[in-house]
Amino acid sequence: MGTEEDGLKRTEELVRRLEEERTEFILTELQMATTFLDVAETTKSASTAVRNCQNAQKAVDTAKHFLSENRPLSESARINIAELLEDLEQRLALLRRHLLQGI
């Protein structure tokens, strides 16, 4: 009976670690999107700006894909991710408008 309890504890620990890694992955994608947008907003090259804007969008889309799995997040992670997404979406929209005006 002890081995069944040990197995259950091990499974719970693995699930907890999986959720922590998933959260870290989502945050990393959003941090990459931030970096891509930083480059896009500061470069003098239109093609570099467009490419980095596209890369930022891909990173945001990837993060949203993993968020759509409806798995639990800690309250602090949920708030942090929501704030990052809102900021990134606003920056992407502004940058797209700026790039379209330059065409």
C-alpha cells in the first residue's frame, strides 16, 4: 500500500513540475516577444522591423496556444501573463499602424 501512496505522491509532484515548466515556457515566449518588439521599435530598417514584428506575433500566438489548454496557473502567474499579453498586444497594434504608414 505504501508504494501506491508513493506513486501517487510522485505523480502529483510530476504534475506540479509540469505546470511550473509550462508557466515558465509561456513567460519565456512573452519575454521573447518583448525583445522582438524592442528590436522592431528601435531599428532603422523597415524589413528588420517587419520581421521582428512577425516574430513577436508568433511568440504571442505560441503563448496563447499553451494558455488555451485551460490548465491552472498560480494567481501571480495569471496576472503577470495577462499584463504582459495586454502590453504586447498594444505594442504590436501600434507598431503595425506605424509600419503601414511607412508603406
